[in-house]
Amino acid sequence: MKFKKFVALFFIIALVYCNFLSSANASNTKDVNKLLGSDFCPFCDISFSDLSKHNLKKADISFSDLSGVNFSEANLNSADMSYSDLSFAILKNADLGNANLGSSNLSNADLSNASLFKVNLGDAVLTNANFTGANLRQAKLSGLNPALASGANFKGADLKGANLKDVSLVKADLSGVDLSNDANLKGAKLDGSLIRKSILIGANLEKAHLSNVDLSNSDLSYANLNRAILHQANLTDSNLQGANLKNTILRNAILTNANLSGADLSDADLIGANLGGANLEGTILTGTVMPNGKSHE
């Protein structure tokens, strides 16, 4: 008797659950049709839909549930996706140029090889997001919270002229990125990040936090590192020609075979730094505290 009651209860629960799924899917389909018909669907739920290769240029899907949506190769140029949930969304090779993704949730989203020219990612959640090979030229990434951007992968991304002022990307993978053309990383917190074999020619890294960062084999020529903190940073084989390193903290940094020709290290702190094989031709060392703890004369 008890078994029959249990079976009956099980079927009732299963029926209610199926009805719930059916209702949810119907609502989901309705919102998808609304979006495709008008390009205007704020506060919509189109989660886990397949919108790959669709033209959604200038669409408004702000404040929406876009989790798990397949946007691969979709045209989302100038779209408004701010304050939306894009967790686990697939945006590979999508066009997101000039799109607004401010305050959106992109955790675990795949944006590899996507075009994100001048995109707004301010205050977005980027936990474990994949930006491998993406075009982020002149993108806005300011205001990122370190707790909400951990594990983000920017390997091989193009960040020329991007605004990363005061951004927090602790322990991020920025290997092979292009941050040249006056990219703004002033005050950025990148402690423990991988930035090896990257291009930072003329980049603004003033007051940046770069402790324990791997910048080996990177090109930092003519970059502004004034008052930056590079404690225990790895700058092996890096190019710092003509760079501004005034008042920079380089304690215990590895500068083996680094090119420091013409660089300005005035009042910098090099205590414990390894300068073996470094090129110091024409380097300005006025008031610099050398590896042995003595001021350069």
C-alpha cells in the first residue's frame, strides 16, 4: 500500500515538473521570436537558445537571461547586453564591436576569436571567461573586481589601445597579448599574472601592481612604469628600452639579459634584483638604489 502511494506521488511530481518545463520552454520560445522579430527584448529569457550566425545588430537584450545561449558567429555589433546573464554563453567568432556588456555576467563564457572592438566590459563578471585570440582593441575593461575576474583567459588577445585603468585581473593569463598603442593600464592590479611574450610598447602602466608577474620576453619599450610595483617580477629577456621606470619598485626582480638601454630608472628600488647580462647602456640611474642596497653615484 505504501509502495503504491509512493509511486503515485512520484508520478504527480514528475507530471508537475514536465508541465513546468513545457511552460518554461514556451516562454523561452516566445521571447526568442520576439527578439528575432523586433531586435528589442529587454528583460527576456532566451537561455540555452541557438542564435548562432543570426543578425542581431543593435539589438536590445539588456537585463536578460542569456545564459548558455549559442551566439557563435552572430552579429551583435552595437547590441545592448548590459546587466544580462551570459554565463556559459558561446560567443566564438561573434561580432560584438561597440556592444555594451557593462555589468553583465560572463562567467565561463567562450568569447574566443570574437571581435570586441570598443566593447564596454566595465564592471562585468569575467570569472573563467575565455577571450583567447579575441580582438579587444580600444575596449573598456575598467572597474573589474578581482574576485569576479579570476581565471579569465586573454591569451593571444589584441588589446591595443584598450582601457584597463584600475582593472583587477590578478593571476590572469595575458600571454602573447598586444597592449601597444598607448593601452591604459594605469593603476591596474595584475599581480601574479602571466604576461610573457606580450607587446606593451608605449603602454601606460603607471602605478600598476605587477608583483610576481611573468613579463619575460615581453616588449615594454617606451612604456610608462613610473611608480609601478614589480616586486619579484620576471623580466628575463624583456625589452625595456627607453622605458620610464622612475620610482619603480623592482626588489628581487629578475632582469637577466633585459634591455634597459636608454631607460630612466631614477630613484628606482633594485634591492636584490638580478641584472645579470642586462644592457644598461645609456640607462639613467640617478638616485637609484642598486641590488646591493647602495645608491648609485
